[in-house]
Amino acid sequence: MTPVKRILLVDDEAPLRQSLAEQLRLHDGFETEEAETAAQALAMVRNGHFDAILIGEGSPGLIGDGPPGLDGQALCRLIRGEGVRSPVILLTAAGAPPCAPAGLDEAGATECLARPFRLGVLLTRLRTLLRQFEQTEDAELAIGPYRFRPAVKQLVDAAAGRTIRLTEKEAAILRYLLRAGAKVTGRDELLGAVWGYNAGVDTHTLETHVYRLRQKLEADPANARILITEPGGYRLVT
């Protein structure tokens, strides 16, 4: 089981929004939240992290109580202005002209998808963009109360207003355990993934790094709630 990705779906057309949200929720790995107006969407991105955002482009109802004339592209610009770097897909109305690259760049959208579209096409694009984003310096992944930034080897605790620096090996351990999801990762597997073949490295080295990680991650390192020891290995609770 892979870590759940939080998706924000913004569209003023309730039947379309609710139908798409229900379909996404049927697929493992996605947790979908809905916003009907631009004001709701902005409040939600200010109060929580989303791994990707889907916006019904050109919906006049997105004005809500926001500025007159606000559409999907304008909302995307406002979201980018809040510091959000996650992928944003504009869902264009049926019959609308195709998105021009210049328009996407100006709005800050990652790409657009024309309606009507098959759910499988959306899921493929969404998963591809999420994988690509995870390899960038802007990527943030959820681990307990933290946002993990693997490219810069940091854990961000927004509630406490602090940033925790990680070593290269600590970041690699977290990255590998995140990919494993709820599955227990064996010690030998983790050693091989992080250190490669090295006759001088044994499980004691791994246990030392896990101990140090817990000092940074856990409120009570002696009673771990995030980086869990299981029979034969380790597991992350995200």
C-alpha cells in the first residue's frame, strides 16, 4: 500500500465535482477533498497541504466571494501565490479551445485536460505528475506531523515553526520507507537500498541511523509512533 495522496478538486458544478470525487475515492492511494468556490479553495490550501490540485477551468461560479471575473486560471495564479508548488491540472469545459502553453505558463498550471475525459486517462496523468514532482526540489511528502522535503533533506514542522535537517542516509531511509507504504521493510532490504553492497556495513549501522532519526522524528523516541520497529524490519506511519 502506497502513502495516500491528498487531492483537492475545485469546481462550481456540483454534480460533476461530486461524481469525479467519488470516482477518485474508489482508487487506493487518493484522499479527495472538494471546494466549490475560489474562496473555499484558497482557505483549504492555506490550512493544509495537497499533493495535487484539480481545477475546473473557466467556471464563472468559482468567483464565490472572491474578486469578480475570477476563473480557473486566475485561481491557479492565486494558489501559486500562496507558495503551493504541487501539480495543478486544469479541467477545461467541453468544447473549449485547447490550452496554449503560454496560457499554462502564465497561470502556473502544470497541464490541462479537456472534458470529457476517461477516468483512466486522468489517473494516469495524475500519477505520472505526482511521481515526477516527487523527484523535484519542490516536493513535500507527509510523514506524521511533518512535511518531508527529500531533495533538500529536511523535515518541516509547520505547526511548531521549525525545520529539521537530515543527513543524506537519514533522508534515504525515509524516502525508501515512504515508497514501501504500510509494508514492513526488512533490515537487509533497507541496508541494500541505502548503502548498496558494502561489506563494512551491517545492521548495527542501520539501527544507529534509525535511532538518530527517531530523536528527530518522535515526540517520545522510546515509544515510537512514526518510525515503527516490526518483526524483521521497519515501517513508517504517515
